[in-house]
Amino acid sequence: MNHALLLLPDFLLIACGFLLCRYTALNRSVWDAAERLVYYLLFPVLLFNSIVRNPLQPTSMLSLAGCGLAVVGVGIMLSYALAGVPGVDRRLHASGAQTAFRFNSYVGLALAERVAGAQGVAYIAVLVSLAVPLCNVAAVWPLARHGGHGYLRELVRNPLIVSTLAGLIGNLAGLQLPDPVATSLQRIGLAALPIGLMAVGAGLRFGALREAPGLAAAFLAIRHAALPLLALALVLWVGLPPAQQVVVVAFGALPTASSCYVLAARLGGHGGYVAGLVTVSTLLGMASVPLALAALQALQR
């Protein structure tokens, strides 16, 4: 496997979205609608269908889930700890902390399918179902302290959480969908990844990182160095099956979530600063994911 080119198809789609948004009539308003379509319909259908179609053994998922939650949990603790560094701007920290531990689900789904097939999609879907609620709570908490916003209702209505939990229940209950329904869901889900990745590109921008470059570097170091190294150590120490090792390491090295900007802007944070972090993280992911997987392959020998 050529790790250097592993994410090239995904980043070509991201670049395509970037160029279309800035240099054609398919401007920001078009991509705002595309993001909502992916978030509320296409991506939830992909998650649900991927989980229902791939039998899961709950006992075999415990170690996988534990490793994924450990990676996210350490990321949260490290990013929160930066608030105690002298001179750190509280608003910038509250806005950007989420970029250190949140992850881009669109890139993760596309990558998992490429490195581990349909089973890999089911593995990453389990990680998403567990990590999204934790990440959302941890992302909203610092911002809520500044803006006075609540978050419980938003978590309960999150379409990614709802669809993943529905898929897990259906899988464990042995749900078998009629062929026409299964085929229709599969076709809807297939549209999620290319449109989602292009929407990521449409949202890229370099913002106000110059306001606190040191803090930005710390957030990005957690996301693209500390967490991939932790994932590597965990999967080898726990002894996960090879396919699960690949998925967890890739999960640990993913770029941050493109929706970080939306959350920061909606809750009164510094949107421009977060947009810059998302952009740089997306570019760094081109290197961090292949490097992490190459390191895993070398350690497995």
C-alpha cells in the first residue's frame, strides 16, 4: 500500500470543492445547502446502512471502542490543559480547543473503506457513534461558559448519533432490509462521501491564526502528533486485530472536523481563528495519516 498517496483521492475532492466555491457560480450559498444535505440525510444514511449490513460482535468491539475513546479523551485533556498556560487568550482557547480532539468524519469514512473495506466502515462507524457525543460535549463546554448556551437538546437531536445508534440496534436485532430498500439506502449513502469532501474544501480559509500562532501550533500538535502516537501505542499494547489497528490509528491521525467553525461562530467564539485551524489541519492530515499508517505497518513486522 502506498501510504503517501492514500488520501490523494480525498484531497483532490477537497481541492475541487475549494476551487468550485471560489471561482465558479457554485458559491458559498450552494455549499451551505450541500453541507446540510450531507449532515441531515446522506451521511446518516451511510452510517446506518454500513452498520446494519456488517455483522458486529459486541465483545470484539469493546477493545476497539476503548482505544478510540482513550484517544479522544486524552485529546480533550491536553487541549483543556492549554487554558492554564500563562498569556493564553480565553476566547481563542474556548473557540479552538475543539480542533485538537474533534475529527473529520467524512475523511474518516472514506479512509476506513479504502484501508479496511466494508468492515472498516463498520468499525469507524462505531468509533463515530461513541466519540461524537463526547467530542460535542467537550467542544461546547468551553464556549458555553462564555456565551451561556445549553447543549443537551443539540446532542439528543444529532443526526449522526441517532443514525448510528439506530444502526447498532438494528444490527444486534438481526434486521434484514428488503433488497429494494437496501439498494436505495446504499445509493443514497454513496453520495455522502464525495459531496461531503467537496463541502469541506468549499469551507477552507486562512483566517486569524496570526492572533495566537503559538496556541494554534499547540492545538495542531495535539491533533496531528500526540494523538496518532497515542493510537499507535494503544493498538499495539491492547493487541487489536490488524484491521482494527489500522482503523484506530487512522482515526487518531484524522484532520479536525470542518464543523468546528460552525460551532464556534454559532456560540459566539472566534470563527475566523477556528476556520484557519480547520484549514491547516486539513492540509496537515495529508501527511499525518500516511505517516501514522506507515509507522504502524513498520511496527507490525
